[in-house]
Amino acid sequence: MWLRRLWEKHHEAAKFLVVGGVCFVATIAVNYLLKLTVLHDKPVTALAFATIVATILSYVLNREWSFRSRGGREQHHEAALFFAVSAIGVGLNLVPLALSRYVLDLQVPDVTRTVQEVADFVSGNLLGTLVAMVFRLWAFKRFVFPHADARPARSSRRGPRSRLLRHEPRPTSHNRP
């Protein structure tokens, strides 16, 4: 089955993309919450703060799910590297927005509010996130979580929830061995 081979080869990248999607939504939500309220005149600051919040969420999700079996470093060293790589990623994420706003001058009053917001979304949220994501995937696998299978896999012991998720019948006293 080609799909199974594809999953086995790229499961970390696929999980990384799912985490990235969750963090992307978190970034958008926090960014626009700040941009439309307290930081309406500071869009780069709003995006930076939103990206930092999403980065903390990303660390937890990536460590515990995407790269669960990777490691090879003490957790405090791993966390320091994660946040150092992520800081570079935040910088990479902000570059397209800063260029759009301050070099291309795509901001009110030089353009309409709609053009400004579309330019902000495309440059900061789409292009910036794409550039930072490619860098982070490479750097996480290379520096932060360098060794595959460094942490023990979780036990395959089934709990009561796994039986419910597969719709297996509960054991009863008459069908127990």
C-alpha cells in the first residue's frame, strides 16, 4: 500500500503540518484580536506577539506529538534550542509583513483599508508563515530533535477509550477467558 509507505516515510512532516495548521489558526486569531483592539496601529507588534503565543503552543504539540519519538538532548537544552530556532522563525515570519508595510508602503492612507488588510494577510500570515515553516521543519529535525527513536515509544497497552473508539464490545463476565 503506497499510502502506508508514504505515511511511514513522512509521518513527522505530516504531523508537523497539522500542528502548524493549529498554530496558524491560533496566530490568526490572536493577531486579529490584538490588531483590531489594543494594537491597531502596530501590526508588526501584533503579529510578533501572536506568533510568540503560537510558538509556545507549537513546542508542546511538536514535542509531545509530531516528534514524540525524537530527542537526544536534555529537555531544557531541547527547549532552549526549540525557542532559539522559533525566534529565528518569528523573524522570518515578520520580514514579508515589514516589507509590505514599510518598503512597499501598502498601508492607509496610501492604499485603501481593504488593500492594506489583504496585503497584511498575504505577506504576514501566508508568505511569512510558509517561509518560517520550511525553516522550522528543517531546523527542528536537524538541531532540536536530531535523533530518531531517542525517546521510548508510548506503550501499546489499550485503555478503555481505545476500545470505545474502535467500537469494540466491552468484556462481560460470560465471554472472559
